[in-house]
Amino acid sequence: MAEQQVVADLREKCATPPSLLRDVAAAMADEMCAGLEMEGGSRVKMLLSYVDKLPTGREEGLFYGLDLGGTNFRVLKVQLGGNDKHVISRESREVAIPPHLMSGSSSELFGFIASELAKFVADEEKGTSLSNGKTRELGFTFSFPVRQRSVASGTLVKWTKAFSIEDAVGKDVVAELQTAMQKQGLDMHVAALINDAVGTLAGARYYDEDVVAGVIFGTGTNAAYVEKANAIPKWEGELPSSGQMVINMEWGNFYSCHLPVTEYDQALDNESLNPGEQIYEKLTSGMYLGEIVRRVLLKLSLQSAIFGEIDHTKLKTHFHLRTPHISAMHHDDTPDLKTVEEKLKEILEIAGTSLETRKMVVEICDIVARRVARLAAAGLAGILKKLGRDGSVDKRRSVIAIDGGLFEHYSKFSKCLETTLNELLGEESSKFIVVKHADDGSGIGAALIAASQSQYR
Ligand code: ADP
Ligand code: MG
């Protein structure tokens, strides 16, 4: 039958046997070396973060964090106790970014962010006075590729995910934010510019010295890790006294001929805001997972009678089916797949499906989500391989801290990721590797790095 052919074909094209994943991991490790070798040496940019010391737990004082990622941004305030007392108190607020600001002008976007930040500060400090006369210090998590020359400045290389604000490309995003804050009359100094992967690394390292990498699986995907300063040939200038440097990989732009790219992925890429770019991200992150499944369901509907006579408007709308919907259907454990029935009806206007059809939809979700998780695990194996921590050289405990909505909320994804990583490393080496969820690493990580870079230390 036509529908079974579509599914069988998908299964075959999305297959990720261990041999393929090992090739992907090896390619990732090679690209990492090439990116460190020289500027432009790889599609994986391996950007210097200028974070050469990570928080230790001894930081003290009041710090702010601002996290701009994909759909929301978060502002937060932490009081650090110092001497391993860690975080004494924290307050945070999440604000949705109005979609029109994602493709407007730089000053509109930063103006909006600064005004929300000013409101948060005003609400938080109502009744209290900042008596010490110090400027407030902020760590800014900005999760787009930025080329840095110092820890508190950086020019935007390009937008990714759903953002596309032409006049911000090539500008220093810290200067943009600082100007917008001044206009709001907000007395705050940006002490560090990082991204969510670096933030996750810092946030997790604050509590656990063995953390070697921070990885995001959210709207997009990225990874950061601690590299030996003398293993970065492209570095010009003096090496930091710590002997270390956090590398912002920007691995979303990774590509290898081993990646299982299907007709659905190709069409998605062609019609995207950034064709030909961020191929690994398009295969492994939350923004695209639902969209890939939508494309498969559309083909299924056009090539077979499986959904009956339906109006295709919703099913043809790009990004209408979102990853949280896929997750809900995939985790449906009711005997007659009630959730799947509801989602198909509510979101895609596909009503009156048979149980067989609903099972097929779940299978499609499973095929696509497993591919995402297994390719994600191959990326992690690539980092461990580069560090010699895949069991080949260094047998110390190594922790990978992961954050992002996909990892946090999609348990079949996170379980499959861990199982696959163990499969790739083997039983013996897996004992030394810990994958853990770093809750809100990115927001707090920025505040922690601001603290370790503070001008008042
Ligand atoms: P960002 O990457 O924008 O900083 P998050 O890390 O919070 O944001 O991740 C948000 C992404 O996580 C969403 O775009 C979505 O793809 C995914 N996500 C959110 N909730 C769920 C869910 N319940 N199941 C699966 N994926 C989810
Ligand atoms: Mg985020």
C-alpha cells in the first residue's frame, strides 16, 4: 500500500546504524581540529569565547543575567554567597519575543529587551536601594554565532533559527544592548557576552568540576567545551594564564556526507531562511523536528487515502506542527491513542482516523525523533573523541551538561540519546561518562561568568 511504502522508505532513509554514527562522530572530531587550526578551517567555526576561567563556587555578590535564545528571553538576578554557599537567592522572569521583532530592526529588538529588563529591575528593587553605589553587572547570553575579541564584546556573524534582522549583522551586540539600556536610563554594565552552550557549561561547572562540555538541544543546537589553550593553533596573542579557553563550537553548522539527509530535509532546507547552512541543527533540534514530521504526513496524505478527504490547509502550513505536539503524540500511552487522535484533529484538522492510522503516525514520530537523538549522541561522542575522553586515552570521570527544551521535555528523546551514547562508547568507557540535565544553565551561567569577570573583584 502507498502509505506503507512512504513509511518504509522513511525508515530506510533515516536509518542510523552504529557504523554510520561512528563515522559522524569521527567527522565531528576532525572538523573540530580543522576549525581550531585556522580561521575558516571548517564549517564548524570553533569560536573563541574569551572565557578563560570558569566559575568556581567562590564568587560573591549580586549579578544579573539576560538570556536571548529562540522564542523567549529570560531575565534573572542571583545573589551568590561565595565560599561554596552557592546561590543564596534567585529571581527570574520569562518574556515572549513578539514575532514581528524577530525580523524588524536591531534597535527595536534591543529596545524591547532593555525595556523589559528595566521593568524587571524596577520591580525587583522596589523598596530597596542599591546603597553601595556600584553599577549593576550583567551577563548576556546571546545564542547566535558571534565573533568575539574580548569576553564582553562580539559582532554578530549571522542569525539562525527564526531570527533575521539584517541591520544587526556585523554589529557589536553588547554595544547595541548597552545603548538601548542607556536610553532606558538603566544603570547596568555588560560584563560578559556568552551563548547558551557556554552558559550551560559554566552553570554546571559551578557545581561540578568534572563538567567538560555544555550542550543545547532546544529550538536550535550548539555545544561548548573546555580546550587547552596550547591546542588552538589559530589563536594569536598571549595565552591565558589559566591555560584554558572555552570554545563555542557553533556545531549547528556541522555537515558530513555521512549524515542521513532525506528528501524531506532537503526540501525543508531549500525553503528555510538559511539554505545550505546549519544542516546538523536542522537534523537535531526542536525548531525542525515537528516540521520534518509535518512534511512526511503531508506526503502520506497526498500519496495515499489514509486520512480520507481532508482540507490540507493546516497540513500544508510550514512549521504548523511543532515539536511539543510530536512529543505529546509520541508519548501517548492510552490504548486507543487518544492524544494522537486529538492532536491530529485539533492541529491538522484530520478527523476520524483509525487506530491503525494513528499507530502509523506514532511510528513516523518515532523514526524521526530517534534519528534526531542518535545524531545528537554521535555529536557528543565526537567531542569526547576529540578530548580523548571516549575511553581511548583519558579515563577520568567526564560530565556533559545538557540544557534546552527538547532534552528537558521530550523524554523519549533524552533516553534514546543516552542509550545511543552508551552504545557508541561501549560498556566499559560509558562508566566514566555522565550526561546530566543542567537546569537553566544558560541564564544562570551568564550571571556566574559576569561574577567571575566582575570589575569589582
Ligand atoms: P530556546 O532554545 O529558545 O532557548 P528552550 O531551550 O526552552 O528555548 O527550547 C525550546 C524548544 O524546545 C522549543 O522550540 C521546542 O522545540 C522544544 N520543546 C519545548 N517543549 C517541548 C516539549 N514538551 N516536547 C518537546 N520539545 C519541546
Ligand atoms: Mg535557551
